[in-house]
Amino acid sequence: MEERAQVAAHAPAGSRLAAEAWESLFRTQVALMRRFENDGDFAPLRPREYDVLFTLSRAEDRRLRLRDLNDQVFMSQPSLSRMVDRLELRGLVAREPAPDDARGVLVALTEDGLALQKQVGRQHVRSIARYVGGALDEDELRALVALTSKLRAYRP
């Protein structure tokens, strides 16, 4: 922590502010995720399992190549592969051969997986409304969406 403070003290003002903004964004995400977990939002899933099911639910035909799924979730490829194995054993996802690549693998959300994602998602949305919607008014929520979208899209 002391090293970060020294680096920040010597950084240009814009860099310090950017680092402060990042730290605030990151710490907010950690605090909210802890609240969601403490409220049991993701049960019977783990948060990262829910993230995989949610990501697949938003994909075209509820399927993604394993490598594309990996690009959208925050975990290593080996960890994701092991998680997909566990989710497949539970009947929540299925691996399918990619139609245009003999070596490619698609991960598909099953009907059971979709049903569980929706069930867990309903509770999660209630918590999001309570913790995020309760703290920010509509204009602030719109600004937050715009700012985070801009950050995700930026490629220097």
C-alpha cells in the first residue's frame, strides 16, 4: 500500500485522479459484490458461475465459443474450462462442436441453466435495485451507465 501511495504522489495530477477514480470504481464493485453475496443473491451458484450463465444467456442462440466466453468473464482460461466442466456435470451448460471449426468448442446454455440463471437473476436484480438504485437517482444512474460504457469501449 505504501508503494502505491509513493507512485501516486509522483504521478501527474491527471494520473492521480485517474488512479483515484479506478480505486473508487474497484472498491465499489467489491463492496457491492460482498453485499450481493451476503444477501444470498447467487445461491445456489457462485458469483462467477452466475456470470458465465448470465453471459451465455445474452449471447446469440445462448452459445459462445469457449475463447469468446473467456474474453467476457474475468478468469483464466484453465479456470473457465474447469468451471464449464462442473456446470456441464450439473446439466446447466453443454459443450458442442463448433460448426465451422473441427477443433472449436461452443458452450451452450441448457434449458435448466437458463431457468436457474433467470431464478438467480430475479433476486440479483432486486438487490441491484436496492443498493444501486437506492443510492443513485435516475440522472446519476444514466451518467454511471454512460461513463462505464465509455470506459469499456476506450482503446488507446
